[in-house]
Amino acid sequence: MLVTGFTFVLFVSISVAIIALILLGTTGIIADQIARKLLSIMVAFLPLAVLYQLMISWLAGRQRMRLIAKIQGSMPVMGIVTAVTLSYFWHVRGGLSAVSR
């Protein structure tokens, strides 16, 4: 059942991410170029976010609360590291301050 859920969720989230990237690249739905670039980066992480939530739900169903606590405790640290890294490589000023709020 978990494999079926992973497969379905991964397929749907990748499809939505591809459609969103195509719409962001071909339409003027978002006029600001920097915002469009950042949204494109965020959309690329959509499948990972959905799989993370599916895994947490599965672990909750299996009553693995300590593992859930460890995973959820490490997420803010990983988020800050990711934000700092992306802000550095893409020269996004204020990226870290937006995450810390």
C-alpha cells in the first residue's frame, strides 16, 4: 500500500510541478522576474514536500512517534541550511531574513 501511495503521489506531484514550471515559463502570470525565478525553484521542491508529508502520515499510522519527532525536529535546521545555500548561490538578497520570519 505504501509503494502504491508513493507512486501515485510522486506521479501527481511531478505532473503538477511540470505544469507549473511550463506556465511560469510561458505565461506572464507573475510579472516580477525574481519572484518567478524563486517560485520556479520552490515548485521543484514540491514532490519532496509531498513525499515528506506522506512518510510522516505513514509513520504516524505505524505509531513511530519518536522517529517522527526526530524528523520534524531536524526540518527547521535543514530549511535554514537550504535557504542560506540557495540565497548564496542565486544571490538573493534578503532570502535568509524572509525565512527567519
